[in-house]
Amino acid sequence: MFLVYIIYSLKFDRYYIGMTEEINRRLLEHNNRKNQSTKAFIPWEVVNIESFGSRIAVREREKYLKSAAGRRWRKLNIRPRGATE
């Protein structure tokens, strides 16, 4: 099973979108500064997970979520705990 995930840094009000097969391991990597793109913005928490049957499908969804339309979708549908509007 392939997953696309959205993580959020409350401290910095930032989102990150990625894909993985093991969400717990991946979140630990983000919070342990093992990812160049996210290490400056810890701590991270998972705010959305979607599962797909193929790597191609999960990659298409990840690309959509990183697009302008995907950012609009995220703004309307994802509400992190404690986030300000």
C-alpha cells in the first residue's frame, strides 16, 4: 500500500507533502532532521493520509496536492489542530 501524506509544523505554520509506504518511519525521519526540506521546521505532525494501490496513483495525487489547485483543496479541507486562519 502506498500513502500520500501531509504533515504540518504548527510552530512555523508550514505544510509538507510526500509519499511513503511506512508513515511512522517517515514521520520519525522528518522529526529527526533526516530530510533537508523539513529539518528546519520541526516538530511535524501528520494531518492527512490517503492510501493508493499503486506507486503511479500515489505520485499523481502527490503532484496534484503540490499544485495550485491542490493548495486550494488543502486550504478548504485540512484543518490542523491549533492552526490559525
